[in-house]
Amino acid sequence: MARHRTFWADAAKTLTDWLDERIDLTAIRALIQHKVVPIHRHSIWYYLGGMTLFLFSIQVATGVLLVLYYRPSAEEAFESVQFIMTEVQFGWLIRSIHSWSANLMIATLMCHLFSVYFTQAYRKPRELTWVTGMALFGIALFFGFSGYLLPWNTLAYFATKVGTDVAGQIPVAGHLVLRILRGGVDVTGATLSRFYAIHVAILPLLTTGVLGLHLFLVQKQGMSVPPEIEKQAQPLRTMPFVPNFLLRDLVGWLTALAVLAALAAYFPWELGVKADPFAPAPAGIRPEWYFMYMFQTLKYLPAKIGPIDGELVGIMAFNLGGLFLLLVPFLDRRSAREEKSPLFFWIGVGIVTYIAVMSMLGYLAPGGK
């Protein structure tokens, strides 16, 4: 056993020396030796970023496998997914893991976003870290929206029709946005091809750039410490990133993988019925859970609010809410000097409560079943 350990240690050293001669690993060694993570009562939230990144990696790996068999046309898309689920060995499991990991990734991303908000980790000099994180959140939602149509089943078809109709209500640019998304006036095979290109080419390219910048900024600025912890008199405890924090992160990833495998095995993602553009929309159609609060809000709004369409008012309100979150580091100027910024704290509580309540109502209301 000792000889085996010596062999692998010598092999690793040989490889490291070979690489060091060619690309100089000094900076990486310095990073591993000196990078530390603060320890305090909010440290648990640090693991959400790594968890989201891990689930995104699962998305990439399973997505590549699915692309090998998927055919992005209205005539063949449904049948190709059906073939994956019934004929390809473990194809049903790969598709279920891809679908479940997408939902879990957005859930952890939302938790990560609001944990950063409430711990005020967007403070100077981390404004750009927050902005790139918000950009990644928007990209993740668009990943979910574009991927939902790809199986070309009935629910996906009509949900996409409703979703693109909503996008078409955007003032001034709405009609143009609608045509760009659909590849025409209606949801057709052109829409499917366009969503496929967006899902497997454009969004991954955007994600690579924005994620790279986000990780660079996180590394450059280090882990943020909440203001109330920062102001304590005693020195802040830390732990080495390698191996202490990394091993804890790894435990979280393995836990997520176990949950993901259980969900995919016991609750496999259903395919449904092939889309028929000439069929009536099924009763109780609804979007994915992360769009439910928007969907339910638009259902409650009256047709007209004064001279303006109620749906348009709702869309503008959501756009303003997203803009507020994007700009919060530049609006919350007191947070860098005080333990709490009460106004922004309670705005955050209101946003989270609103999302939770409206989503719950969307699933409990008779029309949401």
C-alpha cells in the first residue's frame, strides 16, 4: 500500500514539474496556499455558489449527451426525445437528471442571489460581482424558458405561446421581440429551431463569458463579510480554502447529486403528448415554478388600469423590479457604513414574500391545477 502511495505521489510530482516548466504554476500554488474563507454565523451561505456551479456542470454534461440524439425540428423533435427515453440505454435517466438539475440549479441560484442581498455582499467594491450574478440569473431563466419548448409537447408548445405573447407586450420593442423569439408571427418549427440555437449555442457562449468574469471577481475580491460581523471587535476566524472549505463544498455536491439521482429515478420527467398547433390549449396550463408568480400576477390584473392594458402594467412592474435588483449596489449607499440598511432589507423581505405567496396561489388556485 505504501509503495502504491509513493508511486502516485511521484507521478503527480512529475506531472506538476512538467507543467511548471511550461506554464509556471507559481500563481496557482500561491492561490492554494493563501486563499482563506471567513468563518462566522452566515458562512453556510458561501456554499450556495459552488452548489449552483456544480448543478450547472451537470446541465452541461447531460445536455451534451442529449444533443447526440436530439433532432430540432417540429416533425422529429418529439420522436427523438421519445427515442432517447425508450431506446437509448439510460436515456430516460439522463433526461430526467437534466430536467431536475435545471430546476434545482435555478432554486439554488435564487437562494444564492437573495443570501447575497440580505448579507449585503453587493457593497463596494463588489458591485460588478452582483451585476454579473444578476446577469447569470437572467441567463438561467432564459435557459429554462428556451429548453422547455425543445421536447415539442403540448404543454411546452402552449406555455411558449403564452410566454412569447407576454414578451410581445413590451412597449415599443414588443412586436420585434416577439418575431425574434418565434422566428415569425406564430409558434412553429422555426420557433423550435430558434430556441434550440439559443439554448445550445448563444446562451452557453454568454454564460461562459459572464461566469468567467463573475468567478474572476469573486476570486479577486474574496468572500464578503456581512457588516455586523465586520464591525465586531474580535479578529475574524478563517479556514483554508484548500482542503477545508473545498472538502465541505464537495460534501454539498455529493448531497445534491444524491437528491438529484433520487428525484430522477423515483420521479422521472414525463414527456407528455406531441404538440398539435391546431388543438385547443389544455385546461389549467401553467409555466414552470420560477415563472409562476409572474403568471399569477398577470391573471389577477384587470384588463385595463386606466387607459393602459393591465398586462402591460404588470410587465413594466416586473421590469422595474428586475432593474431595481440590478442597481441595488448603486442605490443602497448606506449599507457600507451601517450594520443594516432597513429600507432595502424590508424591500427584500417584501420581494421574497411576494414571490412565495403568488407562487403558492398559482398552484392552489383552481385555474393553476
